[in-house]
Amino acid sequence: MHQTTEHTTGGTGTRRGFALIVTLSVLTVIIALTGVLVGYLDSARRDAGKTKALLQANVYFADFKNFIGKFPDKKALYAILYTTTIPIQSENGEFSMLVSCKPLDSGVNINWLGASENTAMASQYETAQRIFESLVTAYAIQDPVKLEEMILEEIGQGETEESDARRLRQKNGIISYRQFVRVLDRYRFETDDKNIVKIPWKKYFVFIPVSKVPEDNRIEGDYLSAELIAALFDLDAASVKESWIPAEGALSSLLNQYGKSKDKRLFTSGFADRSECEVRFMYEDERYRFSFSDSKGEVNGFEFHGKE
């Protein structure tokens, strides 16, 4: 009897120990699953918030499209939007937004680097090449030749299989800053050149398709950065920054002070009616951003940039 009792007690202890192990394992799995599900639900909430914000941005874009399309004097409208960020808020405070615009052509088009064989765009190509070379020199880029080759491949001017594949996918060259950043990231990955991130590219270049209309391949000079003006006209950057105030007629006025003039082949003669706008808006206590373009009465190019 004594031996039997000991055997039974041992078996019970073994079963209890096994049950405890199973219980702990189940608890571990439950805790792990809970963590995963909580993370998933948080992600789902964020995605749902982003989706609702995207829908709201589309509503706002439709309102802007209607407003701009009916505005009687586009030149007067953009003269304000180019120089002032406009705050908009409802009386009840339910929504608020900030609207800012700039000319699509407020810089050197990065795609002009690919126009070396286009005699009609010789001034554009030479200008893009000069600005590019000045930047890679000023910021000590380790392999500027490789960088330019990568940019040309993305534009569609390279001769590699990779560039041929890109040309099939993208016939308009580099059409956004986001696309250009991917080229810079690839260059940095292949060269480990950290200086590439130091260049303020957006102060010098714009990232839009080359226009099929020759006169649209121009720079709208009155709203350029001070840095680009200094580089284009060989002026002292610090002096330009002190005196430069973007406005209609500002570039001609500035150049007169220095005894310089604009190249008519390179600069627009007036309002170009090619604009890009950014809208920042609040939604459920978060700030989101979207952009769109207005080119000669066609308001399109909506792009949702998400939460800031």
C-alpha cells in the first residue's frame, strides 16, 4: 500500500507539473498573441485614420479645383499665393489649413541634364550642367561622374539595360523630388558618400517633365531661391540673401542693380501659369499634407503625402 501510494503521488505530481508547464505555455502564447494583436489594432487604427484623412484631402482638393478653375484673375491669385502662406480656418474651428504655392518652373529643371543633344534647348542644358557641377564641387561629392550617370539613367538618357527598363516604365524623366531622392539613395549606397545628403537640391532644381511646348521650358525667375540666383548670375550669395524678396518683377529689379540681364531663351517673360500648391490640414488632431498642380487651367496632379 505504501509503495502504491508513493507511485500515485508521484504520478499526480508529474501530471500537476505537466499541467503547470502547459498553463505557462498557453499564457506565454496568449501574451505573445495579445502583443501582436494590440500592435495590429494600433496599426489598423493608424491606417484607418490615414484612409479617412486621404478621403478628406480629396474633398479639399475638389474644392480647390473648383475655386481655382473659376477664379477670374489667375495672375493676381498666384501673385499672393507665391509670396504668402494663407491660413484658412472655419468660424467654428472644425477645420484649419495652410495653403502655399510656387511656380512649377521656380528652378532649373533636373531633366535638362538630359538635353545635351537637343540644340533647341542648348541654354537649358548648359545651365543645368553648370549648376550641377557647381554643387558637386562645393559639397565635395566623391564620384560626380557616377552620380550624373545615375541621374541620366533615371531621366532615360543612359545606355544600360537598367535605363532601358526605366524608359519603358517612365517616359517623362524625373517627375518628383521623391523619385530623385531614390537616385541619391542608390548613389550613396553604392559609394558610401555621405556628402550627397548635404546638398539642398530643392533650392536649385525642380523635378517636372520637360514640356512639349518649347516656351514652357523656361525659368520663372521672380520666385527663385537666393542661392540659385547667386549661382545663375555669378553673384555673392550673402548679398543676394540680404536684398532678395520674391515678387513680380523682383528679378529684373535685382539684376539692374548689378548691371546684369536675363537670357530670354532661359527665362519666362511674364506669368507662366504653371503652378504647384501644397495644403497642410488638421484632421483628428493630426496634420496631413497634399499637393496638386495647376498648369494652364488644368488642375490635377493630386498627391497625398500623409501625416507630417
